[in-house]
Amino acid sequence: MRRFLLISLAALLAAAPAASFAQYGGGGGRGGGGQQQSDDDKAQQDAAKKKKRDQEWGDSGAPLPAMRNAGPCPYVKTLYDAARYVEFKDDHEASANVGFTGEVQGISSGCAYKEGEPIHVAMDVLFEFGKGPQATANTKTFHYWIAITDRNREVLAKQSFDIPVTFPAGQDRVYRREEINNIVIPRAAASTSGANFEVLIGFDVTPQMAAFNRLGKRFRVNAGQTAQAETTNQKQ
């Protein structure tokens, strides 16, 4: 889906600093554990996941229109604490308690600016959405945000977006590609390069979800089968 995000000079001046970009509120989880899957099972699931992702995304990500720029582009990345959205029933971290999930799978970006003009940034983002054993419907509206920051981590501007997702019958995974165009970042002077800014993306998550992501925990769910849990302390 094509999105438009225009960051005006007024928005940059009016935006208040923030220590964290994850939006908190609602559920969460703690505790957890479960049976760890074998290495062979994980390898098979990873291979199937990569094959489907490549079908949606292509070999190297969807190309963006050719852009000229007079200096480095802003850093474009996912905020790690908000890179995944994982619901747990009754706040218990177990694969059998997983509801809906979401994850940022890939980002492709480009920028353009010259002389004293603002920086124009475009992004393609690939999302993966999941439906766990505790999901009670075939539809879910996920929420994510894009924030513009300076390199000192001060939030200059931020905007939220919704993604309504429908899971076809018999499917527990859906991939969606979002095009975010016309991100415009004003510059104080012609000497201000894109390297002074960051463009961050993440899900609206609770403090518990953010902590779950920060610890690098993972759960893999098999569609149509009794789920087995896998937790690791390794980051993505």
C-alpha cells in the first residue's frame, strides 16, 4: 500500500523530545518457557519462511525510483524494541498463548536533495503478520509508526499508520508491502547532510512487548498443528 508522509518545518519545530519511540498501552507478557524445537525443524521453517518472503519481496527488495542526492541519506532502520508485535493471552509467554503477531522483515530506502532543498526520503517496508492459536478472528488492524530523529536521538516528528490485515482460510501468515513516499525533512542550511537524521519505524507495543523484543525471545508457530515453543536469547 502506498503511504504519504510529509514532515513540515512547523512539525519539526513543534515536536517534543522523547526517550522512547514505542507507544505503550494494553497487554503484555512475562514468564514463559516451552519445548525447544530441533535444529532440523527450525531449518525447515526458516527455509519455507524465506521462500515465501522472497516471493513477496523479490531477491533484493522492491526497487525505488532513481534519486539524486548531494550527500549521505538519513539512516533508515527499525527500532529493535518495537520491531515485533507479539500478543500473549493472560500475559503468559508460551507458544500456545500467542494471539496475533507482526514483524518488520525488510526495508529498502532512498533519498534525494541538493543545494539548500529539503531531504526527500522514500521507503519500501515488508511486514510479516501471523495468527497464533489464541487469535479469535481472521482480521486484525496493526498499528505502526515512523519517526524522524536527529542523531542525538531527539524525536523531531512522528506519524502513525494502520494496516488492516485479513488472514485467508487455512493461512496463519500474511506478507504486506508498504510504500512510504514523500518524507520531507527540512534542513537548517545547505551544509546539513542527511547523515544528521534517522528515520525509524516500529510497531505500537506495550512495555512488556518491548522487553520481550529486547531480550531477543522467539516463538515459532506451526499452522494446523500443536505449537511448540522456542525461546532464545539471541537477537535477530
